[in-house]
Amino acid sequence: MSGRITGIATIRVDGQEFPSERGATLNPGGVNRNVKMAGRRPYYNEEPVAPTLQATVLHTEELDLIEINRIRNATVLFECDNGQ
């Protein structure tokens, strides 16, 4: 069985596509589980982790860098070329 892995991601913010270089990463967030041991018994607590997106965006004629910095409360789509 062979599977396709992500090579290039398409990033859209409120419908506007942001051209980016290879290597974009997405951490969907969730929880971080911290384990502590008491003798041989494990205990844990959970902390919320915010989602993060890191990408190198290509500066084109259509892309306003100042507007990127002003993005708030937007819908962000991270579409992988493997269909995910």
C-alpha cells in the first residue's frame, strides 16, 4: 500500500488565495498532555494549544503586506495536494 504525502499546500484566507513556497506547516492545535510520575503511577494534566500556521508567502502585485498584518477573525483553509 502506498500513500500520497503532502508536498504543496494552498492557503486561503476568507476566500483569497495566498501563494506560498513549499514547506508550509499547520498545527491544528488541541491539547498538550503533561505527564507526571508519582512512584510508578502516571498522572497528567492537559493544557489547550492554539492552532498555528507557518508559511512563506510570495509577495505579488495583488498581495498587500499591510492587509495581511490586519487579518483578524478570518476563516483560514489549508488545503493539501494529497486531498486533505
